[in-house]
Amino acid sequence: MNIILFDTDARNHLLPLTATRPMGELRVGILTLREKWERRLRGAASYITQEYLQEKYPIRIEDENLIINGGVLPTAALCQRIEALGLNEALLADGELIAARLNEAQFESLIEEEEVDQLQGQELEENIPLIQITKLWQLVQLNEQALREDFALLTTGKHSKPVSDTNRLIGPPENLFLEEGVKMEYCTLNLSLGPIYIAGNTEVMEGSVLRGPIAIGSDSIVKMGAKIYGPSTFGPGCRVGGEVTRSIFFANSNKAHDGYLGDSVLGEWCNLGADTNNSNLKNNYSEVKLWDYETERFEKTGQQFVGLIMGDHSKCAINTMFNTGTVVGAFANVYGAGFPRNFVPDFSWGGPDGYRTYKFVEACETATIVMARRGQTFNELEKAILYHVYDRTARFRTWEK
């Protein structure tokens, strides 16, 4: 089945994480939203996304296409309902498009924002739950449920690599799944509160303590003595150390040293310096507000625990302290004594004592070196995407005016 995931207006509330990717590339649970849909519907997905992202994430159109809201999490019941759609039928929730089955001509009409001939809309039945990501803090909020569902999806009918007897397991052993190539000795894994999934070629160094539910992506390293509380997710190529709770790393991001991180989301290619700490709870226990790029103000979250949201390629120096509910844009470099502001714009260089602009040429030079260390290339396509982000976020760098 050809699946096409489309971005909605919610992407503007999910910045800076959606500045460099479609909504379907957000990671929650073990898999990205795209990977979930592909596995559940047994198909391949492409995107309707922002024009500046389309070359990296090209659309693929076939004679018959399933069009799906890219911010929706698939469930068994919802997938069954979408698979039951006939050609020219659409599934709606309060008038909002959730999914449709279209032929090529109808899809072209949809793209051109023309009326789609013969399209029949149907409201989603009330007994089918609809879970959507429309705000940044929902990634952490939904991670536990997504972890459990992805674990079942990935492990049913499969056998885990045997675990070395130097490790200590607490709770049901069926809640642990190790892919081939995992190295782990003298660690403690508590499986009583949820599953732990460790992907291939990952090393969990001795003395680490993991309390599920947790997912660790392929080619990652968990440093000695790490303390990780679930629900937490680390995508491929991450380095994790110190204390982490209820957090998500998309891929290739590092928190390799001591320090605390809680209720936070890091994009790709982020690096937290040694002894970086964040607050995820206000001293007066009140509701946390979080910067919203769309409304250009701090919005109420309704949450008591919200930590750090950091866009791709951002970094901070040793001993950096982030306050509760801090948003750091893409390609920021944060350092200095004291707490930086609760919103650090994209391409910022500095900290509490002031900021300058991280020059685009300098940022690209750093990205080239960083990605090469993991065997990846910072190419002209990546450069074009980041220049668009650099240009579009200039209004937030008030010191430039």
C-alpha cells in the first residue's frame, strides 16, 4: 500500500522539532510515526510537507494512495478502520481529515486544493480512539503508551538474544528484548514497570541501571553507571550517561556525562556538555508554560512536569543549567553561568550574558565535522534546509535589529 503522510497546521506548534523534518519523522515510543504506519499497514510512506523539505522527503504517488494525517498515532482499531476505506472515501474527526483513499487524479486535485470529485466523507466512530500530536509536550506525555505498543509490534513472534548472566533482571524476563550485536555486562534492568528494547550493535556499559519502559536505538552507547528511568526513548546513534528520566532523543544526540535530564526532547545531532542539568518542575509546583513559535508567546501546557525541548544540531557547554520549560531552537550554542532564557532562538550563540548570531557558514562547518564522525555527510540538501530555518527564524534574534 502506498501511504502518504501529510503535515497539518499543528506542525507550526511543534517547532523547532518540525523545522527540519515532516511530522511523520517525529519519534515517540520506539519508532517514528512513519515507521509505525509502515509496519501496521504493510506499506511504504512518503510525505506532503513544506516545500523546502520536499526534496529530502519526496512524495510518491501511485494509482491508489492512502492519505493519512502525519500527526496521528496508529492504533489497531484505527488502522483497521482506515484499511476498510473504499476508493474515494475519507475519514474525518469533527470535520478534520484523518485519512482518505484516493486515486492519482483525485490526489492531484487535493494537492491543488481543488474539490475532489466523488469523495465521500465519513466521521470516525466514537468507539475508535484518536491520538494526535499537536503540542510539543505531548511527545513525552504519550511516550509510555507508544513504547508498550511498539514493543509488542516489534517483538511478537520473535526471540530476543540471550542476556548474559552477569546482568541482574528484576521482573518478567519477557519484557526484555535484545537484538543481535547488543553488548551488556553487569547491569541492572528493572522490567517490572515496563519493557526494555535494545537495538542492534548497542553497548550498555557496566554498572548501568535501567528501569523500563525504555527503548535504545541501534549503534548507541549507554555510559558506565548511567541511571535511566522510563518511559524514555533514545533513537539510533545516541550516547547516554548520567541520570535521565521521561525523555526522548531522536537520533545521534549525546548526553554522555553526569548531570540530570528530565521530561525533555532532543532532536538530532544535539550535544549536552558534562554536568548539564535541567529543571522539569517549578519551585512552586505550578503549571509550566512553553514557548510556541506559532503564537510567538509562552503558552500554558496544563502540565506540571516539562523540561527541555532542543532542536537539531544544538549544543550546550559544561555545567549549563536549563530552567523548567525551556525551548532551544535549531543550531544554538548555549554557554555561561546562570540560567539561559526560557526561549533560545535558532542560530543563537551565547547565554545569560547575551547572545550573538551563530553565523550560517560557521554552523555548516561544525555540522560537517559532527556528522562525519558518525559516517554521515552534511550535503547541499541539508544545507539548503538549514538556510531556510536560519532565514525564517531571524525575527526571533532580536539583537540583529
